[in-house]
Amino acid sequence: MSKVKINITIDENLLNDVDDYCDKNYLNRSALISTSLIQVINQQKIIDSLRDASIAIKKASEVGHIDDDTRKTLEEFQALSRLMAPIK
């Protein structure tokens, strides 16, 4: 995966906080920003997956069986759940 240089504009106080955090945690700005963006995006994926799983469960309860699309949705949710909280 190639890296791309970008320019962003942020509040000066936030930049100071970023720099302080980076100094304390031996990171550079790019690493902190990349990690933070990954976390935000993954949180949204979890929220979307929870919503989809809820809809799939409701659908299965209404029709009395699990069709292929519902099964796929639940399997995707299960896979994501294992990434977030591995089963021992």
C-alpha cells in the first residue's frame, strides 16, 4: 500500500495537543493521525455491522428461517466480532 502526502488544516490548539501526545508516546503526527482515522473508520464498520445484524435477526424471526443473505450478514458480523473480541 503506497503512502500519499496530504495537507490538512486544524486548530492550533489541537495541533499543540497532537504534538504533546506524540512526544509523550514516541509517535510522529502521521502515525497518530493514521491510527486515529483507522479507529474512527473501524468504529463505523462496527456500528454498521451491528445495525445489519439486528435487521437480519429481526428478518429471520419474522419469516421463521435464515435465508442466504441473512446468513451472510450474520457470518460477517461474527467475523468482525471475533476480530474485536477473540473467542478463547
